[in-house]
Amino acid sequence: MRDLRDRRLFGSVRARLALIVFACVAPLVLIAGHALKVSRDLRIEAERTANLELSRAVGASFSNYILDVVHTLGSLGEGLLRSGYSPEGAAALLHEAREDFPAARELSWVDGSGVVYASTEPRLVGRSVADRPYFVQLRDGRRFAVSNLVRSIVDGQPVFLVARALRDEHGRARAVMVAGIDPDALGQIVVPRGRQQGGAFILVDAAGRLVARQPHANFRWDDRAVVGGIDLVDRALRGEETIGTVRSMVGGGELIAAHVPIAPYGWVAGASRPRAEVDGPAFEQLARSSALALLAIAAALGVSIAVARQVTRGLRRLEEHADALGRGQHPAADVGGPTELCRLGAAFTQMSDRIEQARAAAERATRARDEVLSLVSHDLRSPLAAIQGGASWLRRVVPAGTARPELVDEMLGRVDSASRRMSRLIADLVDLARLQEGRLAMEPGPHAPAALVRDSVEMVRTAAEEKGLTVAWSASAALPDVLCDRDRVGQVLTNLLTNAVSATTSGAIRVVAEAVGGEVRFEVADTGPGIPAAELDAIFDRFRRGTSARYEGTGLGLAIARGLVEANGGRITVESEVGEGTRFHFTLPLADRTALPLADQTSSPTARMSASAFDRATTPG
């Protein structure tokens, strides 16, 4: 019967529900997505075109405004020249004209030498503008000139200048009329109104500085220069009409923008609108399509509820079975319903049986291991200690006249050495088991890295010197204390140093402690034969010894070292090259987190053994 149900088309609940939902929702989602994309692309393209036309309109409006200002300045200047006004009279006439002069902050009459003769701003009278770029252009023959945005020499406020030269029959400049234009007022004159919320127009001078923006926004002087670094604006300043997206200076949102150059002034006009405004109608359309899709989903769900009811009963049974497994019980998962649930129930039952078997096997293995460790730690330590003590005693008391005393001494030495190796092996096995179970007693406290290094080096110095090796260490007294178990870290350092002494036949061994990245890193380096790259990945595994190792060992030392370092909150790594030696690194956390700034300190030059000194130590002879 189960085989027939397996072969039945859409026999599983998952297949039935997927078919219903897909058949109802997929076409609607595809249609809505395509419509949204088409609508959005059309709106963006239309907005780009509109912004380009509006930018051209703003540029034309600005050009017309400048020409109007130039014409008015010319008429006003000719009148002043014909009437021959005094400075006071000219200033009065300029004040009167300024009332009808749109966006002008001040009007000034400058003589042919560049000195302000009269002005609506008294503080300008008598000042020389002969070195100003716009005046130089007029002196070189230009009829009128428009300056970039500058800071007023009177009050430091942003202003730009429109200047008109009045010449005699020989072409010499008799006078120059100058209008200081308020950029904020200019924006209200030349920029069209009526854009939707968020739309904006800008004017940028030839130096790339923002002159005016509509709607108005307060910008600091330095902020106005930022617009010149925008790619679209920069290209427009070079004479190219540009369309694209930019980041808004007000609010930081993305804008769809267009920029056009304004000849002959070298300025740029721009129009933009927030991308969100353009996308809004498309998202509204998406919302409508989503609503239709939701209706379709609701219909599909209504149909699928009937199918899902038979599934929920089996799921409840599986949930109860999972809860029972979590409580340590192992009942059978009796589940009915669709094919998948029946199979899942059978799998749960098999898993429950296997978990019970695995638990029983683990308990048996744990008991056996504990028995072995108990035997090792209690029953073997005492006789080993007795053997070791007896051998040592016999070596002292056997008279020198005994036949072949050298043989007796050799045999007793072997007994003593073997008992010591067995004692170390027992201690390693016990430590490794406790590390794996998390039962190793730790006594963390603050300790100076220099003291840890010094004590460990002294433990192996004699053995190293007997082999003709140089042992050097480096650890600054200024290093912050580390939080660790002193004896266990000493065990790690001694183990690494002992291995280095055993592996190295000539050269040097170096130990360094230094602060790195908020921790203290210890390094033990030797000039031994090195470790092949293929063996590095397994070097910290239990009972693993490299094929190139030239000294005896059980393969537990590095596994224990890794466990002790990690138990103290650190990590251990190794680097090695065949023929170049080996370097072990491990880290320990700081005892005082407020000492983190000190973690950038390294050992002092007098305490550190330089690389060149280490190289010299590795050179034979």
C-alpha cells in the first residue's frame, strides 16, 4: 500500500500545497513585477527628460537676468556720467535705483582706476577693486563680467558681482558700474516655482561653488564647495549636459538630476527630484498588485486548510515525541497521515532507539575510562614512585667495588628514566582527560608576562646549554599583566621549550612576549629541522607525532598545551618550514581590561633580542 501511495501523482502534502499556491500566486506576482518595472522605468526616463528641460529653462532665465542687470547698470552709469554727481549725490541716486533693482545687495560706481567712487554701502567707498578678476576682464576689453560667488569684503556674506564698463570714444573705461547680487534672492527670481515636494533647482558658479538653491536651504561657506566635486556637476562645468543620480546635500537621499552649462559665464544650472517621489507611484501600483496577490493567497490557503488538517495531527505527535526525547524518554513515534509524516515518524523512532543505545554505550565507555584513569592515577603511581625511589637509592648505595659497576649504574639509570617517563605519561593522561571533561582545576590571577617567561626559560637553560644551544628571551616589564593560571601557563611554556631543546641540535631558542591587539602574545622559536607542511594541521592532535620528530614522546604534550591555553582564554598556533625551524605562538587575555591602551607596548629594545642577533646565534661557530 505504501508503495502505491509513493507512486501516486502529487501524493505528498508538500507537493499538493506547493502546486495550489504556485498556480494561484505565481502568475500574479510575475505580472505585477513586470508592470512595476515597466512603469518605474518609464517614470524615471520621463523625470530625466523633464529635469533636463527645466535645467535649460533655469539657465536661460539666469542669462536673461544677467543681461537685464547689465542693461540697467549701463543706463544708470550713463546717467551718472552725464550729470557729474558728487560722491554724495551719486550715492543717493544709487540708493534710489537699488529699490527697483531685483536681488541687488549694493550698487557701486567705480572709477577707471578701480577705486569705488560712490556706493549704497558706505564701507566700500574708497576701496580699490583693480585687482579683482571681473575688473581685470573689463579693463582687458570685456563689455561686462560676472564674478564667481565670493565673500563680501564688508560683512563676509556670500555675494556675486555683475559689472558693466562705460567707455569713451577711444574704448577706455571711464567708469565701472558694479551690482552685488544676493544669491538667495537670486534663486527666488530666476528659478521657476511649482515643483512637487522635494524637487529642487540649483545654480553653480564656474568655480564649482553652489550659488543658489530653490527651495532655499542654509549652507555654510565650506559646504557650498562640495557640489563642485559631484561628477555630474563637474562634467557640466566642462561644457557637457549631464543626466543621472546624485546624493542630496539636504537630507542625503538619492536624487534624479540633470545639469546644463550656462554659456558664456561657465556656470551650471541643475534640476532634480528625489528618487523616492518618482518611485512612489510605482510602489502604489505594487501595493495594489500585492493586495490582489494576497487575495489569491487567501483563496489558496482556504483550499489548503482541508489538506493541512490531516498533517497537523501527525505534527502534534512528532512534537510530543520530540519533547519526550528532550526529557530523556524514548517512546515510539506512532504517526499517521501523508507519506512524509509516516516516514518521519519511523525515522524519529529509529533515532530514539539509536540515541538510547549511544547513551548506554557512552555511559559504559565513561565508566571504563574512569576505571582506567583511576587505576592509572592510584594503583600505578605508587609502585612507579617506589621504583623510581629505589633506583635512585641503589645508585647511591651500590659500592664502587662491585663487579662491573658501570653496568649496574647503566641499568639503574634505565629504570629511573623509564619510571620518570611512565610518571609523565600518567600525568599527561590524567590532565588530558580532565581537560576534555572540563574538570581541570584552574586558579586564574594576574601575572606578569616577563616573570612567566623568565621562570620557564630557567627550567630548560641547563639542558639547552648541555647541547650547546643559546637560549634568549624578551619581555618588557611594562607589559600589562595577563589573567591566567601561573602553573598551567608555565607548563605550556616549559613543554614548548623542552620540545624546542629536544628538536634543535645547533643554533638558538628564543622566547618573546609582546602586546598585540589587546592581548599578550608569547612566541617560542627554534632553529631545528622544522615540520613538514603536511603535518602541521594535525600537530595538536592526541597521540600524533610527526614522522620527522627525532626525539621520543607520546604525542600528548601539544594536545595538552592547546587545552591549557584555551582553558586560560587564549589560542595557540604554529608556523614552520623544513630546514628553517619552528615558531609556536599563543595568546593570553589581559587581567585588567582598562589596560588595553597599554597593549600597544612591545618589549623594550634592550629587552628584545633582535632578528639579526637571533640569526647570529643560529650560525655554527
